[in-house]
Amino acid sequence: MAIHKDLLGGPPPTHLPDDPEPRELLANGTAPADVAAKYPTSSLAWAQLADEAYERGSVVESYAYARTGYHRGLDSLRRSGWKGHGPVPWEHEPNRGFLRALHALARAAQAIGEQEEYERCAGFLRDSSETAAKTLG
């Protein structure tokens, strides 16, 4: 893994530790609710629950799942040395659960009319990872 130094003196990228079990269970078709129950700290499981709820039109449920995944991800980021700002690269696969939950939270907030939260979360996603913002839409 290459380490990038920000020439402007910004914080280094945060790379969450790998937790392959939830990712593998989800990839193999295990229901996200079962994965979240077994691995409640997995932002990826909560993000997938949020996506499924949103797709079926359950926007408030999606918002709740996304918020859970977002907060679990913030906890993980802080444990990994994140100080409240700086890059969280999409390219580092373990970061994707948090970034997906953040995107899902922005999307659900916008859908329920929480414009200020939508703007805050959308900006946070762009500031964390332009690649994630582009990839997730």
C-alpha cells in the first residue's frame, strides 16, 4: 500500500482495518440483517440494509439503517486515528461500508426533506472521497 503525503499539510488518509467476514457473508448471499446481527459494527451490513429499504420505498427505514452504519463507521474511523476530517479513500475496500452508509444517509435525508443534513452528508462524502461521491452517485 502506498502512503501519500499531503503537500498542503492536511491529515493523512484514514484506512479502516479489514474485517473480511461480514463482506464475505454478504458477497455469498447472507441476508444483510443476519450479517448486521452477527457483526453489528459492520457499516457495510447497515449500508446494504439501507440500500434495500430505499429500493423498496421504505425511506424512513433506510434513513435509520444508514444512520446506524454511519455512526458505526465514525466509531471505527476514530479508533483508526481519524480526527474529524481528511481523506477516507474509496480505493481502500474496508472504507467502503462507511462511505456507502454516508451516501445512503444523504440520499434518505434528501428524500425525507432534511435538506441541511443532506447537504452536510453529501459534502462530507465529497470531502472524504471524490471517488466515492462519483461512484455512488
